[in-house]
Amino acid sequence: MDFSMADFVELAHGFLVNLQETARKTPPHILFLALLSAIVSSLILLYALIYLLAPTPRAPHPSEKTYITTTPAGPVCSQALPCWHDGWLAHRRDAAAGKGDAKHTGSIEGPEIMMSVVVPAYNEEERMEIMLEEAVEFLDAEYGRSPLEDTQQKGEKEINRGIGGYEILIVNDGSKDKTIDVAMAFSRKHKLHDVLRVCTLQQNRGKGGAVTHGFRHVRGAYTVFADADGASKFGDLRKLVKGCQKVEDKQGRGIAVGSRAHMVGTEAVVKVLLPPPLLSLFPHITNSNPPPPQRSALRNALMHSFHLLLRLLTPPATSRIRDTQCGFKLFSRAALPHIVPYMHAEGWIFDVEMLMLAESAPDGINVAEVQIGWQEVGGSKLNVVWDSLAMAWGLAILRASWIVGVYRRR
């Protein structure tokens, strides 16, 4: 039997009339209890739905707590990764059992070197070496490869160097190409024995999962994560350190995020250094004669839409940051235990969670937004449309999880 629109309207009208009549005959206290039950049931259902949708990071496999590096003798060796996070967890367990200091959330062991560089890498054999060349040239000059024996040296260079020394921790996020081979060959060429370390995740976890895993094992007074494509000008790390130091609180907690917001609408964002296979397809373009400056209108439109969503869904301090997604962010060591142990997001939205966690830390952690040099590089794994939609969905779930208490600081 076919129903017309008029039949549906009549049916709905009859239902509403019957509902109104039932409500008129029902005692007020029964109506109140029914309404209250409906509200409570809806809240429970909402919590259960968010709980099911909220991502839960898996525990690391034993092999993921080791790293490989080159040796002066030639062969690659495997060693255990140092892990401040394990000590932090032990401290918390003791505090929960009444065996330790109740103010345990800021516990972290002291630094061994000045700078830790975490590089999340997934199938980066084509792009990573250029980034490493620039990074090592800067880090060698700025910090040296070993901690300083005399930290009382004078002069601006020594002050910038701090305790000296650096490490590069490449987190191989389940790559299928020769990312590891490229890293080890680079390490041998530049004699970066036990300075450049590669930790491999058994399965791809996403950029956020790789960065979080790396941050749990850093030894530096400062830690920066940098994308493997070399889009950020690595020399601007000095600007990030100075920006972070300006906003550090009495506990030494501070964050500096690289920002490309000043470049939107300019011709500074360019495509550079096409890989050799693509050069053969475009004979009029060479690496010495790159394509004219350009920025995708779709990327800019999606970026503005995403920023509007950020302002609507994030707390005040996070919403004021103009560029939350730049892959060049620096954290002081004292800030890490207030952020890293509480991370859940493993996809592209993890940057926002880091900033939200900084804002919600006890007394808040100050964030400096620092203008950096940046260039758009080909070969990105980001699908502009689908990943933008995924980030919007991830942001909504992330915010809801913190609001309703699925995620919380314990």
C-alpha cells in the first residue's frame, strides 16, 4: 500500500494529538520523572558513543623500545631506548599507592644533551636526506655532537649551546620503502654514530603516534619535532628556542610553535626540488628553475575553514594560535610530562591535542607562536580533502572526549 505525503502528515498529526492528550492526563510528578529519565538515558548513551569512538593508543611492542644506529666499525647495532616515560609511570604508581610525592605529574629526569630532534617518517626515502643535511649542518654548528664539559664558557654561541650535544631520533612509522637504509647510509657518511637513531614501529600508527612515541624517549633539554620533508627552515630552530625561553615559567615549562600564518596570501610558499622521476615528465622545470610561486586555493580555503572550526571547538588559548598544524614545534623538557603521557590522537589532529593539553596543565603552559621560513615540498602524504574532513571529525571527537570525561588527567 502506497502512502502519500498527506497520509504521513495526518499520521504525524494524530500521533502528536495522542501524545498531548496522554501528557494532559499524566500526573506532573510522573512527567517529571519520565523527562529526567530521558535526559539521563541520553547522556549515558552519548558518553557510551563517545567512549566507543574515542581513539585509544596501543601499548608499544618490546621491539619498539629499541633503536638502531651505526658504529665506527661499520655494522649497525641495536640498543635499548632510554625512556623517561617509564620512570614517570613508576612515579605515578608510587604516588597513587601513597609511597611517593603527591605532586607527581611534573616528574621527569634531567636532560643529558641540549637538543632532541624527533622526525616521524613514513616512506620518506626520497625526501629525508635533504632535510637531514640541513638539520645536521645547523645542529653541529649550534650544539656540537657531545655535551660540553665546561658549561661556564662565555660568549653568545656557548650560551645558545647550553649543555651542548644533540640527537636525531627518526621514528620509522612502518615504512615499506628504504627509509631505514637511507638513514643508516646518511649516518655512516656523516659519522653520526649513536647521534642519529632509528626506532621502528611494527605497524603504521600515524604521524601523531610516531611523534608521541619519539617524545617518550628523548634525552634533550629541549625537544623539537620536524617533518621529514624539510619544508621548515631548520635554522629557525634558534628562533624557536629563544621564543620558548621567553615564555618559560618558574618550572621551566614552555612551548614554541613554528607559524606559517604570515605567509598566507603571499608568494613565499613555493614548490621546490621535484624528485628525479617527476623531472623527466616536466622538462621545462628543473631543480635550479623551480615552478613559479603558487599556493593551492583549495588548501587555503580548507585551512581557513579548519581555523574557524578550531576557534569554535578549542579552549581560548589554543583557539588564538593562528597555525596549529605546522610540523615544527619545540617543547622544553619540563613541559613534556604534562603533555606526552596524556596524548591519545595519533592522526593529523595530534598537534591540537598537544596544545590543548598545554593549556589544561596545572597553571597552564605558555605557548609562543614564532614566524618561520617554510616552503611547500612535493610528495606530501596528506590528501587535502579527505584528511581535512578526518581532522574535523577527529577534532570533534577529541574535544567531546575531554569535555565528557572519557579522557582526563588522573
